[in-house]
Amino acid sequence: MSEMSTAPIEQFSDEALMHRLFELYEHPEDHAAEIAALDAAILARLAATYTPDPGGSPRIRFAA
């Protein structure tokens, strides 16, 4: 995924998004818009995964 297509970010896996984000940070001044879009997508996925349901408790995971 060295070149991000114009397709919606939702189609890419979490791993692909993180890989692309790290690639872009080699020259962040040249890729600010794409970095912002990837950052927003990653934060939205994290919030969807780890935000508790109303009245629920936070999801806490421990490594085995």
C-alpha cells in the first residue's frame, strides 16, 4: 500500500492504515491532508472498539 488510492478509507484493514500512516510520517509536511484523514479513521475505529456502551464499563484487555 505504498500509494493510497482515492477509494474510501473504510475498505482498508487496520494494519494497512497503520502501515500507510508510518510511511507518510517520513515526510509529514508533504502529506498533511492524508495523515489527517488516516488519523481520523484510526481514532474512529479505536473509539468504536473501546468506548463502552451507555451504562456499561470500559473494555479492558490484558495480555496473556
